[in-house]
Amino acid sequence: MRILVTGGAGFIGSHLARRLVREDHEVTILDDFSSGRRDVIVHPSVSFVEGDVRDAEVVERIVGDMDFVFHLAAVVGVRRTLRQPWDTITTSTVGTVNVLRAVLRKGCGCVVASSSSMYGKNVHVPLAEEDDVVLGNTHLGAWTYSYAKAAEEVLCRAAWQDFDQPVKVVRLFNVVGPGQGEHLGMVLPRFVGQALRGEPLVVYGDGGQTRTFMDVEDAIEGILHVWRQGDWGAAYNVGGTEEVRIVDLAHRVVAQLASSSPVEMLPFQLAYGRDYEETMRRKPDLRRLRALGYRPRYTLDQMIRRLADDQKEGGL
Ligand SMILES: NC(=O)c1ccc[n+]([C@@H]2O[C@H](COP(=O)([O-])OP(=O)(O)OC[C@H]3O[C@@H](n4cnc5c(N)ncnc54)[C@H](O)[C@@H]3O)[C@@H](O)[C@H]2O)c1
């Protein structure tokens, strides 16, 4: 198939593109390189188009040649979304409208990447697909990304309902793995980098907040299971299994990597500014995904080692 991956120069998109070419698909990547890199993947079956998903003309032209679309382009990372609220919300809204319209005209299908962030402050454990979205005030920059991803999902559901559009959503939970630079600001790659350099591991808040990490290889498996077997119009949690407190994660990284780094605490307000609010728990209910035959492979300790090996080799 000829497959478009928007945001394919980024962390998850490049892993997806590599997997698709291994399965003999032709991949086109549409990316503005705002955080992704052109040299992230070099393969004769992969071509790059530099462009913005907010540019309807570009999206329309490229999708016209495609058999399927994976839509991953988004502004990602707490610091970037706090600093660039306009780009965050317009990439997810205008960009997703452009992709859905072009896909509808072409008559092909589409998988859209959403995020566990769309559940917002809901601390129900485990979070199931039907659970409530509990977002903070629109005036707080902390929630821009959550609103952006929730908007993508509402657009997908509306397109499915109003136009019978073949679209599915994957709600990704804290994906980690090789190629994920510290620049994206995700906590586990940052801890691993700090531990390898012998610097303090800086825990934001009191560290009691939890997350459930998933290796990017498992994330790709989950996305492909949804692509092949998932229901059109549905959303699927794609995440890991081991819920861990962030302070415990820091100590685990230090122990795993036999590092001499201390673990230090920093109030959220000092780390991210006054606009920040934290989500205290996050663990997915994976029953819907498991019903498609999906089984995660990587443990948290393996993820830590894979990140460390990648950073020692210089990453991507
Ligand atoms: N990494 C995670 O833990 C995680 C968790 C939940 C959801 N997601 C979702 O997965 C997707 C990929 O995230 P990632 O972690 O690979 O981040 P990433 O920043 O590495 O990838 C995003 C890519 O989109 C590109 N992009 C940004 N704005 C664009 C625009 N306007 N036009 C074209 N390209 C643009 C960037 O250059 C980058 O290559 C995103 O939709 C994100 O919301 C990621």
C-alpha cells in the first residue's frame, strides 16, 4: 500500500514508518520538522514532504496519491505545548480537519493518534475508553494539549457519524524508546540521561504522581492491531501495564543503571511555571486492545535499559 504518515519524522512516526516499509509498504512522510528530523529514516521506500498539516492544499495533494493515512503530526511535550499554545491547538484542529477532509475525498481510511492526556485529571484506575474526560480551565496553558487531542477525537467521531468516514483512534499512554531524545521533555528519557551523566534526577512535584510506560515497539504493535482489526469509528487505549510512581521510577533508573546520581525534588511551578497542573494517576484499561490479540512485550526495566543503550550510542 501507499501509506502517508503525518509527523513521520518524529519519534513514534519514524518507528511506524520503519515497520511499514519492513512490511513492503511505500511510505510518504509529511512533516514540518518542527521537532522531527529528516535523517531519522533513510530508506528507498520512504519519501519526505516538508509541509504543515495546517496547509489544506498540501495535505489534499499528498493524500490524493495514498491508500491509507496514519495521522500523528502534533505539537508534543509539556514545555513546547506551554510555550506554543497556538501551534498546539491549530495543528490538532486545523491539521486534523485537513487530513479528514482529504481522506474523505480520496475514499481511503485513517488512523489518528490521540493521547491519554485527553482524559485530563480523571484519576480513575484503570482508565477505560468510555471514562469521562476531566479537563482544567481553558485559561490554563497546562490543558491546551489535552483540549487539542480531545478535539482531534471529537472531529474523528463527527466525521464517522456524519460521513461514515473510515477512521479509528489510538489513545497512546506515555510511549518511550530508542530515538526519543531528551529534547521532547518526557520524564523517562530525561531521568536516563541524568543518571548516565551522574547528574541529579529531578522529580517534579512530590513524585507521588503515577504513569504507565510503554515501549515504542509495543506501541507500534498496538497501532497495527487497531489498524488491522479495530472497529471503524472506535477509540482504543494503547498503553503499558505497570503503573509506577515517578519518585520510584527515578530510584529505579538509578539502581538499574548503577548510577551515583541523587534524586531531587522540584515544585511543579518552578519546573513549568504558574500555568501548570499535574495529573496524579494514569493507567490504561487495555481490555479493548487485548481483545484484538495485542500483548505487550517489554517490561519497564527493559525499557530503561533500551533507552540507556540508545543514549550511550548517541541516539538518533
Ligand atoms: N510520545 C508519547 O508518549 C505520546 C503519548 C501520547 C500521544 N502521543 C501522540 O503521538 C504522536 C507522535 O508523538 P511523538 O512522541 O512521536 O512526538 P514527536 O514530536 O517526535 O512527533 C511529532 C511530529 O509531528 C511533526 N509536526 C508537528 N507539527 C506539525 C505540523 N503542523 N505539520 C506537520 N508536522 C508537524 C513534528 O515535526 C514531529 O516530527 C502525536 O500525535 C502525539 O500527540 C505521543
